[in-house]
Amino acid sequence: MPRPARTSRLTALATASLAALGVVTAAAGSAHAASVATWDRVAQCESTGNWSINTGNGYYGGLQINLHNWRYYGGLNYAARPDLATKQQQILIAEKLLADQGAGAWSCAPGTGLATDRTDPYPAPTPAPAPTWKSQVLVNGGGGIYHAIRDASGNWSGFANVAAQTGDIGPVGSLADAGINGDTHVVAVGGNGDIYHAVRFADGQWGAFGDVSSQAGSLSSVTKVSAVSVGSELNVLAVASGRLFHTVRHADGTWTAFGDVQSQAGLLPAAVTSASEASVNGQLQVVAVAGGRVYHSIRAADGTWSAWGDVYSMAGDAGAATDVAMAGTGADMQIVIASNGGAKQYHGARLASGQWMPLSDLAPVAGSFTTTSVSVASVAGELQATFVTTDNRVLHAIRHTDGSWQNATAVNLTGVYGNHYAASITGTL
């Protein structure tokens, strides 16, 4: 069996000492790395490729390293002897020996490429690209749900029919979506009036729709749903028979029973016609439209609700509200209100201090249109909004972190059929 020209520990120490003094030896530097394939060729010559060989001759493992060199180059961090270490560990120690003593340390080196190879046998893996924020958009069309993604560069995917992946729940009414840990949770009112839930996982696969009513309780005459994540929990609001209800889907998939929000936050002066929610600093903030006015409450982490506050009395009167949407951006809550039959849209914010910014007309910055449905979401720190218009379009607008708005532009709805009367947007990584 061939034997390497095994450098003694004393020689290795001398070489290391000379290198420390800046003296370059002839052997050092002749090769600094070799691919696994090259080391396999050396091992085939040295030990017939047996990485656990121990013949009792004082040389061990696939590359026949003696104990002096094994210990000197740090092999004891892996195992007492080379033959007791893994193939990778033996190669890692051999790499140090190669860099220090050169390919001549192995008599089998000629013809294997060891002297000329410069390949790192175990390079560090290329870091995966950091995930970027995406907008997950749902549109109701012809009674079905369609889904598309807007990426961080502003490119849109085509819309796809969700029912083909989740199962058909009949003509869909109100819908909402929320992002949790890269997944998109979808909540929708089915053709039978029940509320359904499905998940689009981060890998693009969909789970089937499940009936929320079977776990959280049945509600009648549901006209609006809203969804948002607070941590790993999905919070869902439902407007049913003119009242507002709330439930939570926990991370383990279980649901709490629907609770009547007004029984805890106080009665509202009229029937609830719309509602929305946002996660802000671990708290759930909720707004509801009743009698054309907008009211605000907070659900604390312990599940208690604050009394309703009249938003118009704090941020200005936007007229008779028809729809409302809200989202948390940092420590602030931002709100968009549609009023005057949807012909006007206003934006405001509740700051972390609890103070309200005055409501401002969006027409000068987002354009003029009449909307039947509005949805907003925080995406990469910006507020993104969708508006369904009376002329059967879906518009998309962005409020940047500096407060400026990008004008609302029409979303390409190719593949979405029928009339559009609801849309929802959320952000995911």
C-alpha cells in the first residue's frame, strides 16, 4: 500500500514557526485547497477509499494521517483518531496539512491533481436571498374569488381562480385576507351565508376552505368580514344582522366563539354597516360604521375592549361613511374612509400617542372615482390600498412612508370574470 511522505510533527512545527517569521518554505503554499473529488482520488490510492481504515501501522483513515499531524492540526476537535472521524472531518484536517506542507505530504499526490487543485471542498453555502414583501390581493368576480400577487418591484402576477385550489363555496359575498408568517389567510362569506376560511401557504399551495361557523358559531345575515393577524393569531370581524362580532383563530387552528363586540365596547347609535381592524403594537384596533359615522375601539392583549370613540369628533367629519378600512404601520394606525355614496375618500391616522391626524381628501393625490369597497394593508412599511369602483375596475394606490401618495392605477383584471364588488389586500413576506 502506498505511503505518504508524512511530515513529522516537528517538521510541521518548524514550518509553522518559519511562517510566523515571514519565511516562505518551498512546500508551503504549493496547494491550499482541493475538491472532494480530488481527495477521493488521494484516498483511493492511500487506503482504497476506506475512510474508517485502521491497520495498526500508525496511519489512519482514508487519507492515512498519523496521530501527530491529526492532533497538531486540530483533529481532536472531531475524534481521537482520523479513522473515527467522518470523511468531511478528515478532509478538513487534510486541508490544513495541505496548506501547511503542500501536496508532497502524500506520496499518492502525483496524478490526483492535489498539487494544482484550488477548489474549496466545503464552501459556505450561498445565503438565500432575503425575502421581500409582497401584496396578496383578492378580488370577487362573478361570485368567485380570484387571487394575485404584486411583488416588491411592482410587478403583478395574473389572477387565478381560488376555487380551483380550495373547493367551491358558492357565490361569494364579502371577503378578506391577512398575512401570517408568509401564509395568506382568506376569509369569505359563502353562498349559504356561512363564513369560510382557507390558507394559501408560503410555497403557493392552498388548503381547502373550512366552515368557521362549525367552530366559532353560526351568524345570520353576514354582510361584511374583515381579517388581520395579531402575532400568530388571526382575528376576524363579522357584521351580522347589523351587529359586530369578533373571533380568533389560534396558531393551533382552533377558533374562539364569536363574541358580540358591542356587549363589551358599548352600544352604537345605529346598525353597523361596515367594519375593519388593524394590528398596532400587539393590540387589535377596530373601527365600525354606524349611522354614517365611524367609531373606534381597542381590544387589549388581555381581551378587554375600550369604549367606542367617535372618529369624526376627533379627526373631522368626512360625511356619511359607506365603507372603512384600516392598517397598522409601525406604531400608528392609518384609516381610509369612503363616504358620500363612495364618491369621496378620506385618509387619516391615529398616532401612537393616541392623537388623531385630521382626515384629508384623497382626490388631489389618489385621483377621483366612486368606490363600493375599500381595503388597505401595511406592506413593507407603506400603506397600500385597493378600491373597487362603480365602473367595475379595481384601483391600487400607495401611500409612501414620507406621506406622499402614488395615484390610484387600474389593476389588470385579465382572467377575472363578472362584476367586481369586493377586494382585499394584505402583505406577506
